[in-house]
Amino acid sequence: GCFWCIEAIYTRVMGVKSALSGYAGGARKNPSYEQVCTGATGHAEVVEITYDPSIISYEEILDIFWVIHNPTTLNQQGADRGTQYRSVIYYYDESQKEKALLSISEVQKGWDDPIVTELSPAPEFYEAEAYHQNYYTEHPTQGYCYAVIAPKVEKFMKTFREKVKG
């Protein structure tokens, strides 16, 4: 989904050291936002999460992921449409892959429609332009932030109260 939304949530999670907006999964090296928006690069908007596993587990990272977006809509999150908005989990090793597969299987039980989240080995990550980083924090009253991101942040804060950074 939209990296602004995902980043806004994970920057508030205890144990997350960084949540960096970027692009991954496509063919073009060093894509720009404008190129990714065309859908021609094959990249998705993604967030690279670095976390402390002594504070939060990979499984808990996944639990949050399932609550903050709709994993059943192909190439779409709300009004954002295109392959760059696909739901995707990129894993770094077989342990993460197995945990993600188990998580998908468990979460599917709560959805009538099939989960369409892509699960793939982590490709090269390209950091998004500086103006995309911490977008929600920097522009909380901007229309998209107010109407789309703020409700997701509020949902996260209520659902995962014990995981919110102090």
C-alpha cells in the first residue's frame, strides 16, 4: 500500500528503529517517484523496517501489517490504485518466509475474500526521495494525511496500545 501510511504506523511502534519509505520489486534501477507512479517500473511503494527483535518480534510486525491495510484488494489500497500499491511482504530468509506463510494462513480465516498479498524474497530496495520520508509527521494537516493516514494511525493506536512508543 501507500508507503506514507505504512511508515506513519511503524515509526510509532516500540522496537522499530527505522521505517524508511522506498521502492522495491521492479526492474528499473534507482526509480523516481514519478516513474514508479506510471506503473511501468514494476516497483511497489514499500517501507524497509529495521527493528529490535528483543522488543518486538517479526510475527508482531506482521500482526500490525494485517490490521493497517486491506490485503484482499489487488493493486489497490482505498482510492490508491496501481501495481505500486500492491500488498507485499518481502522476506530476507527462510524463517521469515515460513512465519509470513503461517501468518497469511491465520489471517485468511478472518477474511471472506482471498488474501492477495505477494510474498517474495527481498529484492533491492531503493530509498524514496527525501520529501517522502516522515511525510505524515511533517504534513499532518495535508488533506491525504488527515483523511486517509490519520484514521489508520488512530486504529493502530487503539488496537496495539501496548506497542505504541511512549
